[in-house]
Amino acid sequence: MMTGFLLARAGVEVVVLEKHADFNRDFRGDTIHPSTLELMHELGLLEEFLQVPHQELHELRAVMNGHPVPMADFSHLPTHCKFIAFMPQWDFLNFLASHAKKFPTFTLRMDHEVTELIFDAADSARVIGVRAKTPDGERTFLGDLVIGADGRHAVTHTRGHFQIREFGVPIDVLWTRLSKRETDPKQSLGFFRGGRLLVLLDRGDYFQVGFVIPKGAFEEIKQRGFPNFHADIVAMAPFLNDRVSELDDWSKTKLLTVQINRLKRWAHNGLLCIGDSAHAMSPAGGVGINLALQDAVATANLLAQKLREGPVSLADLHLVQKRREWPVRLIQTMQVFIHRRVVSGRPSSSADDSLPLIGRLFRWFPLLRRLPARFIGIGPRPEHIRSPVSDS
């Protein structure tokens, strides 16, 4: 959506195809980081964007073995917004779509599921469009460039025959929801205890709950039954004891199979993958959506002017990967380390409730909190709007 917005803003004719009839999907990332809010400022949309209902988090706090610890202080970031905004992703997408539709070269087609790539009959290695299933039957869309932003289960992967490098991740995440009380603690990074992690995202009148489990352990958890599942959650966040019984049917709990991977090459002739299509991220730090948006900005910065004049070369497409792969590699390396060494989903054999050393350091030395704030809030190699604006 962001790529389509920026390309249409530059005068490029764009059609965005969305598989579903709306954007309302539970259990999607909804952290809007300062780097993304800065992009809204550069586009002149920040003031209006902040009118959309959201929560603001100026400091990330974690609860380690029952001890609250300030982890990231955003007050010193060189950005207009020194906080993370929590906004349901469907509201963010609807906001972008409403502004993109103001450009005469932008078209959004909902309920259009891409099923095939179309290759040039004269050059079987070049993608020239897609085939989509629509309410009116199958349709064909041709273009100078197809941008795959269709996520980790992408049609572009299978149909484009991309090679994927997988990084073993020992966790999955169970997503569910629990009601919220006015007396509940304020938003935090999560509740950590002996290799386990519980995340609560404030949705206003309920929490979106993320519970990290060992990879492939969901069936075992179901066999153990709800009393054990409830006890595991309450052990992480005791204040949930008065409502954990709301989880009384496994259909209320969705499994997110965590992947960390990336394509060896993000592009073929006529086809470019960005976001989760190019590099699936762990939900750790909520950085996936913001990295995807950085990809979008880089894509428009590098390709918008050329696309105004016609097709782009494969060398042009490789520039996007060259620009964005280094920050992706860095963040994925850190995520793999965290999941293998810190948050594995398996309870530790130690019953020690003391505050870990890392927590004590953040308490003793407040300046340390600026490092994760910078890494999470802005990230490596942040992008800025450089793409042109159409005169029309």
C-alpha cells in the first residue's frame, strides 16, 4: 500500500490487488515506530494520521521474573514523534488507501486474489503481469513491474521460483485475546520469565495476547488442557488470573508459525519482492511492518522516476535489495540470537526469581536505554522520502 501510494504520488499508474474484501485481520503487527511516523511527517500527513485512534508508548518496559524494568527511552530520538504508536493495522492501511485514492493514477482492487504470474511469451524469464481471482471471475493485469508484497506465504515465491534461505527459529506464537480492566498495568514490551515471553497489546477494551511456545508444541499444549495453559499465562502475568478462564475454546487461539528467512535474490525480470515477501521476520520488537515500509520508501526512491518512463531493468531492481538487505540481515541476526539464547519458549529449569543482570544494567544506567530505543524506534539505515511528486 505504501509503495502504491508513493508511486502514484510520483505519477506512475498503479493497481494494488488485495486478496480480501477488507483489511480487518486480527493478530497482525500494529506497532508504528518513530521511523514510520517520521515518514508520515515528510509526507505532510502526520497531524491527520495522529487523529486516528491509537495509543502512544514513550518508554518500553519489560517485566523480568516479576520485576518491572525500563528498557527503551524514546525521548531522545531525533524524530518529530518520540514514541511508538499502537494502531490496528487495518486502520493504518485504510488511512493510506484513503490518501492514495486521491491520486488519479492509483487504483485499489479489493477481493482480488493473485493466483498466477504471467510471463512474456517472447522471454520466459520476464514477468509481465498477474492473473487474479475476482468476484467477477478471473482477470488479467499487465504491467511494467509486478511488486510482490504478499507476505511470507507468497504466491510470488512459488510462481517466481525464488530461492529462500531459512534460519531455524525454535519458537511459535499463540495469539488470542483477553478482556482488559482499568486497573491493569500500562503497556509493556512483555513479560519474561525463564525463557518464556508473554506479550499484551492494548486494543482499548481487550488485550491481544501473544504467548511464545516451543516450535511445534501447540498440539502438546492442547493435550495438557486449559488448566495448565491458564496456569502458564498466570505465571507470567498474575493479574490475568481473574479472566484467563475466558480462554475456554481452542478456536479462540490462533497459531503463528514463526519464520525468519530471506530470498537470496529479491527480483527477477519484471518482478520485485519486498517486505515479508523478501524477508520474513520474527514478531520480536514489532519491527517487521516498519522494515516493510522502509522497503517501500526505498523502492519508490529508486524506481519511481524510471517507472514514469517505462519498464525498469533487472539491474534497477537489484538496487532495492542492495539498499535494504544490510539492515534486514542485521535485524534477522539479532532476532535469531534472541530466540536461541533468550526467548526459546521453553521454561527454564531454574526457579530463580531475581532480576537478570541485563535488567539490573538498564535500571542502573539510564543512558543504556537509548540504544534499544534507537535500534527499535529508528533502526539501521532509515529511509526518507526522496521520490518525486507528479505535477498533475
